[in-house]
Amino acid sequence: MTSFSEYKRRVDAGVPGLDVDASVPKDARPYQGHRAGFVSRALSAFIDIGSVIALIFVINLVIALVRLIIERVQGATLPQFGWSVAGGFLLIWLAWTYAWGTTGRSLGMHIMGLRIVNYSGRRVRLPVAALRSLFCVFFPIGLIWVIFSPANRSLQDVVLRTSVVHDWVVDLPSIHSGPPPGTA
């Protein structure tokens, strides 16, 4: 896998045979590999947080239904609000840690065409993803620094040496023409 800076140099140089470039929307190609701004990052976070809120809501409904069936009381109660908030924080931290540590993007980032990379443009490792997601969960105001940073980096990015870049490319297995290796 090439780094984004290396990819950008190859695109700018017009290197032929860049198949991944065809998968990027034409209007988005100039932004591919560049750091994302505040709006796209905030929208991706809202998508992620909204999906966790919806999941917590469904979990609470299932818990209430189970209580209704098991306890056979008139009108089941939902779990206390504090447990729902704590569960939401834990769930978003786990989701972001797993997503950023494996693919570099969460659901919201996938929808917005973003990816988290380390200082060399490669995927962040799981410990860095865990720290970054913890930082984002408990200090979300750090995202506002993107507005003032000339390099479009949040406080989380500055501290952990990461970046959020535009990346619309979804890694797909390559398709080879001709017979499979070893058959001839």
C-alpha cells in the first residue's frame, strides 16, 4: 500500500496505470489525499454518533421488552439514562477504535470519503486508534482546532501525529486477466 503523499505525487506526475484513480469521483480527484476540513469531519462524527444513539435506543427497547416478558409487569421501564449514556460512550469508543485500527475509517468517514492516517500516510495501528478514539470521545472540542489550523489538523491529530484525509478509494481485490498462476 502506498502512502497518500506518494499516491498524490504519482497522480500529479500523470503516471499511467493508476486504476484506483478511476474509482474516485471526477470532481473529488483534486482533493484525494489532502487533509479534510471541519465540516466533512464533523458530519462524519455526527453520522457515527447518530448510529450509536440509534443502536442504544434499540438496545433499550429490547431490554424493556425482555423485562416486560420476564417480569410481567404493567408497563416495562427503560434502563436508567446514565447507563445508556455510559453504554453509548463505550460503544462509540469501541466502534471508532476498531474501525480506525483496521480500515482507517468509520461508517461516517466511509460515507464522507475520509480516512485516518499516521504521519507517513499509512493506516494507524490499534493502540493509536484506541488513544485517538478515547481522546475524541472525552475531548470532542479538540475538533474545533481544525478551523484555526493551517494544516487542517485537530488537537487529536497534533498530539497523536495523525491526519484525516479525503480518500474515496475503497480497496478492492485486483482482478487479473489471463489464467491463474500455476496453470498453463
